[in-house]
Amino acid sequence: MSFDAKALKKLADACRKAGITHFKNEHMEFTLSPEPPASNYKKRKASKETEPVVDSAFKSDTLTEEALLLWSVADPNDESVA
């Protein structure tokens, strides 16, 4: 005997509603998890709703004006610069 996907889903939903976790008949046998798996739609929706975590200490990846000035000036103690 063959079952289509819709019929199996209806059977699984009915079993979950009735609190049945294990089903067996002459044609098939299956065990259900306590919670139904999340659908792909719900997974995508959940991933879109989560905001990326931003470190508040991070401001920019560019140098400040003072850092640029210090970086561009040669070290007077460096003897290799002549």
C-alpha cells in the first residue's frame, strides 16, 4: 500500500494532536518526535528576524585624525630613517 505525502502529514498531525508518538499498522510503522520539525518557511522567517549582534565598542575600521598624524610622522629615535 502506498501513501502520498499529504496523507502521511495528515496522519502525523492527527497522531500529534492525540498524543500518539508511535504508530504501527500492517503497512507501516513510525515514531514521532515530541515537537514537529520547523518548516523551511519558519526557519527563513526566524533567521530574518534575528538582528546581527554589533559590538558597541567597535566604531570604525579607519584611523582617527590623531592616529593618521602619528602614523605619518617618522619616529625621531629611529636611526634607519636618514
